Amino acid sequence: MNIMVCYDGSDVSKDALALAKNHAKAFNGKVLLVRSMQGGIDLPKREFDKAESELKELAEIFFKRHGIHCEPHLLVRGMESGEDLVQFANEHNADEIIIGVRKRSKVGKLIFGSTAQYVILEASCPVVTIK
């Protein structure tokens, strides 16, 4: 089972990672730890390095502490985050996506959009949300 976790470093994404650990143990699954860097190559290199380092460190901890195979993936394709995550899930045959959600006002969603909402509506596999 391929369990994809959408990770952005927030507390809610850390909670999503904890849930993924439980699902991976229960279903003998592999975790795909994914972060989409919206903005593509226009972002400073230090931001990429920091994100990549954090993902690798989390994947190593996941395996060492829990014995669960975890693959880190940093997406830098210049897409909107939701679209990027859904496309990745399709490319890697994700059986489940776990994503954190944050409470936002209607105006905030209208102006900034909602990555989680896009993933929930467009993903071709089950999506589990955590808040």
C-alpha cells in the first residue's frame, strides 16, 4: 500500500505523518512523504535545501524508529500545490492520501485557494484529512 503524506512543516502536517505511521503499520504500507514547492525555480536555493534536508531527515527517522519504508519527494515543477500533489499521487499509484487542513475564512479560501480542497476533490484515491 502506498500512503502519500502531504507535508509542509506545519503542526497539522506532522499530525498527518503520525497518522500515516499508524496506517503503514496496520496495512504493511510504504509512506511517500511529499512536499510541493509552489513557485518553482524562482524560490531561493536555501529554501529548497532546507525543505529537502527536512524531508530526508524525517524519512530516516521513520525507518530507524518505526521500521517503515519512507520515500521523501520534493516537488519543484512550478504547478499550484494541489495540482502538483494530485499529479504525483497518480504517477506513484498512491492508495491513500493524508493531508492536513487548516481553518480559513471563506474570503481567505477565495483569495488564496485551498490546496487540501483541491486534493480532496480531484484525487483518484481516498483522501484522509486531519486537523
